Amino acid sequence: MQSLAPFIGPFEFSPGFAPRPQISHVLLDFDGTLSLIREGWPEVMLPMFVEMVPAIPGETEESRRRLLHEDIMRLNGKQTIYQMIQLAERIKERGAVPQDPLWYKAEYLRRLQDRISSRLEGIRHGTLPREAFLVYGARALLENLQARKLQLYLASGTDEIFVKQEAELLKLAPFFGKHIYGALDDYKQFSKKMVIERILRENSIQGEQLLSFGDGYVEIENTKEVGGLAVAVASDEAHNGSGRFDEWKYRRLLGVGADVVIPDFRDAEALLKCLWSS
């Protein structure tokens, strides 16, 4: 981890990093990268998994929680249904009969709604500041990218209907226009990889012209697969603005090939100058 001028916060560049002045299109993840409305979602999902997955002989509560936490976070960035498919598989392998993954997804979303409903209402009615639910510096980043005349895309593993609603609530939707994508009921019809392929195809660009920002391994990995530049946002969601890395995200995202790792967007202007070398 480095902390050198003109950066005021920590950052990490990979050894092979090189500027990309040819970047023309930018893909951004939503939850944990821009939005904090769903902050704490693992604290909803993990207890549900622990409740649903039977223990096996000789297994401690701690080891079961650790296993299920790894299942959850390993799939962070993919559609929620994949975590529920994994949950059903864990239940089945332990000799029990699971519900359909869609049932688990509906139950998880019900529990998550209980956690975030007051946030949504507070932002909607102005009793909670919407900026408190943006990753530190996120709006300035988007304004900077927009000023550079770049085409911005938003892609999330959260259901598309909720992504669009929450992007509107945070006043982020205008940055993306019609290019807001999220999970669908027919989950095989959406993935971040498919969005990336669509960006390249519809704009007749090469992967080297794509930049992505995300806090999950999926968008980082998919961007690197096509030769794009990937910035990992190892955001400490529970302490927004602290300027500290979430250590789990930091290690995980470096491990999947991120070109740069940052904790938030406090250094957005300096970072973009480095990315474009201008």
C-alpha cells in the first residue's frame, strides 16, 4: 500500500500498470462501489445461511460460519441468485432437501428490505442526506468522467428494478441514461460479462478502451479478460470516508488482477490523471 502525492489516501498500482489514454467507455458496479444503501447486506445474508444450512458432526459454529461467509463473498458481484444456488447446494450436500434458489432469494430480499427500508424512506423524504449513502467521492468521480466525454455504464448483481430505483434516489441515473443494467428473473439473460461484450460490440471498440470500477471480483475479472483496465474499490462500507481499505476486499481484488486498488474516490482527480497520464 502506497500513500504518495498527489494522492492523499492509500492506493496500490499493480507492477504491470500502464496508462490508457485510449479509454472511451467506463463500466461501474453499483453496491459498494457507488451506493451504500445496501451496506451491511452480508450481515443479513450470512445469518440466513447459518440458519438454513445444517451442521455436520464435528463441525464448529465458527467453522460453519467461515465456510458460508466464503461462499457468499466469493460470489459477490454476481447476481444474488448465484449465492442462493450455492446455499441450496450446501444444504443438499449435507443430506437435507433445499428449497428452490428463487425461494431463498425472495426470503433474503425480504430480510434485506427490513434493514434498508428506513434508509430508502429517509432519503426519499429528505430526513437522511443522500450523500451519506454514496461511497466517499463517488459523485465527483462521475462528474470528472462525464467531463471527459466518456460513455458510462452501470451494471449490478442486484435486481435491475432496484438498481434503477436506487440510482434515481441517489440522483446518479442521469450519469448513465439508458445504460443501467441489473439482475433479471431469467438470470441467464444477464451477467456483467454480457454487458461488457455488449459495450464492445455495440460501440465497435477494443477491450483496451474499457475502464471498470468495482468492489467485487466479477467486474475486475471480466474486464481483465477482454484486456481492459480494472480499478478495484476496496471500500470499507461500514466506515464510509475513513480512507481505509476493507482488508478482505483488498486481498481478494488484488488476487484477481486489479490494475489499481483504492479505498474510495477521495483521489479521483489524481487517479484519473494517472490512468490517462494527463
